[in-house]
Amino acid sequence: MRERAFHRLSAFRVHRENAREFELIFGPHGAWEALQARAPGFVRSELWRDAEDRTLYLTSDLWRSRQEFDAFRRRWGAEVVKLEESIARLGQLEMLLGQEQARKSVA
């Protein structure tokens, strides 16, 4: 039986003057996606910006399983902390919206 996929959603408030830098780090092919891609089980990362409030962003990270996500955090923890520290400079973590095991597995 395959493990269920793991999905993590977070919201961020970014200072207007830092929006471009935030998008370069957390957007497609950015440092956050590149770091996660080093680990087995990473599927994809997405970044959305609110259409009305241009300082509000949502990140979505999808993994094949919670176990693979947890292994990534253990293995690459120092690098994760460095990227998280950049958030403090660019804006702030508004909130972790949720972490969920999906009902279906991801190939």
C-alpha cells in the first residue's frame, strides 16, 4: 500500500519593497524549490500572490508522504532555517494554514 501524500500550506505577509526578492526565493525554480528538490519524495512547490492584497502570498508544498517531508527537514534543517530567516527580513510568516495527509497517493 502506498503512503498518502503530504500537503503543507503557509501564508506570508511581505513588505512591498521586498516582493520581487521574496518571489525569486519562493517562486518557481527559486531557492526554496531547489532545496526541497534535493530530497526524495518532493513533488512540487507553488507560490501564489493575492490579486487584491499584493503583499499577501500563499505557498503550497506537496510531498509523496509525511515521512519524506520529515526526513527532508531533518537532513536539510540548517538550510531551511536560513531560508526561514530570510522571511523575517522580507516580511513575516502570517500563519501555517495547514498540513494534511491527502486521501490519495501521489506518484
